[in-house]
Amino acid sequence: MTDELKKLRDAIDKIDNELLELISKRASLASNIGSLKTDGVIYRPEREAQVLRRLVEQNQGPLSNESIESIYKSIMSNCRALEKQITVAFLGPLGTFSEEASMKQFGESIVSIQTSSIDEVFHLVESHKAHYGVVPVENSTEGAINRTLDLLLTSNALICAEIILPVHHNLISNEKDLSSIKKIYSHAQSLSQCHQWLLNHAPGVELQSVSSNAEAVKIASKEKGAAAIASMRAAALFNTPVLNENIEDDPKNSTRFLVISNHEVKPSGLDKTSIIVAAKNQPGAIASMIEPFAKNKVSMTKLESRPSKTGLWEYVFFVDVEGHMTDSKVALSLKEIESIEKIKSKDLTEGLENARDWLLISC
């Protein structure tokens, strides 16, 4: 070992010792804060969002902003566990993108509950058997996850955070090359997101939809001539080789997940609000609903419809706008909407950065 190399390693050791001491001090302070809380809520996404945003703004490299967020989310996850280890339900099994989204948001210091359906995630949260649930709500390629939207209409669960997860698909198999593959398993959404690649590289190969990508890898790992489309993590969990990486048609493919809970959250300073509107079936009904946002200079970022299931050709509309529902412009807009339509509103949740406020408005 050269003197210069030893000098650098000694410097790193010294910094590691200092970091350990500082992290321990941070954990002690977090634990003290936990003892002062009176509502029993351990996870405060608005506070964590503010911390991460400040650190990213101060980051001067060489580590990327994503790396800084990952490091500090791990630190916050472990500090949070000193107060209480929280339970998080998601669409299982292990190796799904829902699990990845859970780990991205909460870190690994949680108790994971794997479910077989999105409905079960909602049920576990509503029945207080899980502190939080993570559910997919929208994919950048395939659009809305309709089951999640339908459940939001009837659930008492509150939305407290949002996760944007880049989704990269891989062809996974024990076979040595693509020509040996006769059947490909995956979730229906993943098959759709890789549609063009499959047409170009696996024409004529049988495609089989299964309950999850992880389940697909589990099946393919045992079946001769089979492959699966799934994440790198799923491949590692089942110790199955990756034949082709990043086979999704859109390299920017991502999925938006919601974190649901039974408690409200406060503004973070950089928020969005969503409302669910059930409008009368008459000309101009939707225009009158959203006009106050334009009038009050509130930016609307999304408008999507779903059948209301209360009558033939009756729809509800999901509207996203920038700002927290307690912000003056947003609050004024919501008040004007209620006044214009003479409707009653039911507050379902309050939001934060990386979250949504859901306000059910019915005519």
C-alpha cells in the first residue's frame, strides 16, 4: 500500500467516525421528537419532503440528487423505526414494482405486508391492520389504474403521499437465448408496456398474463422454454438470469403510486390537490366546475373521467391542480365551485408535496 493510498483511507476512516457520531446524534434527536408527539403518528411525509428538498438544493456533488435522497431516506427510515416500526401493505409478492415503490418511500426499516390485490391494501389500511398502503394509480404509458380510482371513490382511507417510480422491464429466463423461449409470462400492464419490443423480437411467442411480475419470474424459473418480464429485483429474488435489459417501449416509462393512510397531513410548501367531481349530465356542467381554477390562476394538471356506476352514462371526473387545498387560491376556487353548483362537499384528505388532496364533490 502506498503512502498516498493509506493517507486517503485514513481520511475516510476519520470521516466515517464523524458521520457515525452525527448520525447517532440525529437518531437521538428524532427519538426525542417522537416522545413529544401526542397524536401517535410516526411518519410525517410533509416534513420528510421538506428535509429532502432542502438537502437536494444544497447538494454540490459529486453524488447525484437521487443518491442524496436515497441515503437520507434510509437514515430517516431507521430513525423512524426507533419511535415505532410501521407496517406498509402493498401488492405482492416480493419483487413487484409496488414493493420497490414502498422501499423508495419508506426505506427498508418497515414491516411489509404483501397482498394479493389492490382491494386488500385498502382493506388493511381501513381496518387499521396496516399503518400505510401503497397502490398504483397511473402509468405514463398505459394510463390510469382503474381499480385504484374506483376504490378511492368509496374508501375512507386518506392519501398522504405520492411516489413516482421509473419502471424498467427485463426479459428473464434460464434459457440461453431468445430462440429457445416458447412462452413469456408477465402482468398484463407489463406486456402492454413492452408490446412493440415483443412484436420485433419475439413474434409468435405465446404471451401469458399472470397476477404479478414476481409471480411470472417464479413460474419461468421452473418451466423449460419459459421467460418472464419483470424487474431486476425480481430476477435476483428468484436467482434467474436476465437475457435482455430495459425492453419497455418507452424509456421514460414510470408509474405513479399513492400512499394511503388513516391520518391527515399538513402542507409541505410544494403541493398538489385533486378533486373528484360528479357533475350533472347537462351542457357546460364540467366547464362551470373547473372555471374557478382558471379565474383564480390555479394551474390544472389533470382531468380524467371514470364511470360513476350510479347510472348509465354517468361519470365522475378526477381533477388535479397545483397547490394545497388550504392555499388561498385553491381554497377560494373550491368555495366558488361549491357556491356555483350549490353542492355539498366531503373532505377526504389533505395533501403535501408528493401527495394529493381528495375532495369528493357531488351534485
